Amino acid sequence: MMVEDIVKVFLPATLAFVVGIGLTPLLTHFLYKHEMWKKKSGKLALDGASAAVFNELHKEKEVGTPRMGGVVIWGSALITTLGLLFLGTLFPGTLLEKLSFLSRNQTWIPLATLILGALVGLLDDWLEVKGSGDYVAGGLSLKKRLLVVAAIALGCALWFYYKLEVMSVGLPFYGDLYVGWLFVPIFVIVAIGLYSGGVIDGIDGLAGGVFAAMFSAYAGIAFYQDQINLAAFCAVIVGGLLAFLWFNIPPARFYMSETGSMALTLTLAVVAFTTDTLGTGHGLSALPVIALPLIATSVSNILQITSKRLRGKKLFLVAPLHHHFEAVGWPGYKVTMRFWIVSVVCALFGMIIALVG
């Protein structure tokens, strides 16, 4: 059975990578043909002021490179998931049926969240390059995006609370901590917090490697908990991320952008809760460690805004954190690779936290 489970996790992940590699030429042709990139470089900081340092660092990178590269990630995951389901139905009693990992108790909600987040993000990306009017910088305003993320997270939280009757969170060396109805706002806050870290998608290759490490960690946690379908789902996302990363390393063929970051951060939140009390583990307690690069990115933004408002000066040369390192002179590839290393270390340590106690 162990061998079958290993095959069920790794074979779909490999297939997702192959699908992603095959999907990329079609996506690339569409994106470049329709010029799906920003027509003017530059962006505003979160406080509404001009992001002068960022704009100087990236004035030649903001235009000419398409957005929507995240389609490779969730597209390959979706095709692989539904493809194996179809083949398993077509050939019952064979290995193909055993490889199908779409199940109501483990992967329906993560897959639905992935696609919902991806579609909303895709709309934002489309408006970013084509839209105007009621939107900020062509895309959905931050307030609108946060409302969407909160709404999706609320729907997931209510499903966990009412349908799955999850009312506690796991704590290492303690057990399950009953939180009752507070589980719902905790879920929403965690999802919004992770989404805010999605701005880590700012340097070629950075976000892809960081997310791959995080989902690999949760694949391992789910596997240990005998949630094999969930482990396979996380591994499939990693396969899609690696296919994306193949084309996103410098110089990037396209950027992940909102369709990737919104889908992945929302799904990461769902996976963390699914590997918590549902999996008799501590997937949520491990999240601050596994997702530390996202959290550090988000916190650096908060600290920057707070410092400017209270002290009248910036704490970092530019926020978020990875751009600060660029501003002090680190080449983009050095920032990316060091974030990758930190992400892998955090993933390994986070797995220990999730599995002890």
C-alpha cells in the first residue's frame, strides 16, 4: 500500500509538470499575440504615493512581459485532476482509477478554492492590461480584492464549521484547542494574511520557488497523516509550479500575477486547515513557519506604512522586503535564490512542527 500511495502522489505531480510544459507554448502565443502586459511602467505604493525606488529598479521590466503566467500553474493542476478522474472512470479497476485523487472529504474544497481564486485573479489581470474606469491602475482595487478573498474564505470557513464540524485548532504538545465559532473569523484572517503576502511575486522566479517549497511541505504533512488524496493534490500544484518556474526564471517569459498568487494563497490556507484537526495534526500551527517568506513580505509592508505615518520616514529603502534587498544592491537572482533557501529550511522545520505532539 505504501508503494501505491507514493506512486499516487508522485506520478500525478510529474504529469502536471509535463502538462504545464506542454501548455506553456499555447499560453505564450496568446499572451504575446494580444500584448497582455502593462502598457506603462510604474506603480503606486500601498499608501497611494508613487513607489519611486521600485519604479527605478523595475522601469524596464514592467512592460513587454505578459501577466497571467499563473494559468500554467492552476491550468496544469486542473487538467491533471480532471484528466485522471476521467481516465479512472473510463478504465475502472485499473491503475488509472487508483491515481484519481479528487475526493469529497479531502480535495473538493482545495480544488474549488484554487479555481475560484484563479478566475478572480484572472479578471484582475485582464483589467490590469485592458481595463480602466472603476479600477485602480487598470485592475481591481485592493479593497475589492480583499473583499473577494474574504468572501471565498468565509464560504470555506462555514463549510468547515457547519459541514465538517471543525471547531478547534491543533497545538503541538497540547492537542486540540476548542475555539467554537471563533474558528470562522480565524480562518478568514489567516486567508487574508496569506493573500497579503502574495506580493512576493515581484522578482523573476521568486514566487514560484517559494510556493513550491510550501506546497511540498504540506504534501509531506498530508502524506504522513494518510490524507493521500490531499498529498497528491499538493504535489500536483508543485508540478504545475515547477513547469511555471521553468519559464519564469530570468529572464521571465511571463509573470505569475494575480491569477496565480490569489489562487495559491487561498488554497494554501485551505490546505493548512485540512491538515490540522481534520488530519489529527498541527497544519495550522506550522503555517507561520512554512509560510514565513509570505508573512515577512506582508509584515514588511505593514511596518513600512506604519513607520512613514508615525515617524515620517521609511523603515526600508523600499517595501516589500525582497525589493529592499534589491535596493541595497543585491542582484535579483541572489534575492530569489536566498529566498528559495530560506523557504526550503522553513518548509522542513514546519513539517516537524506539524507532525510532533
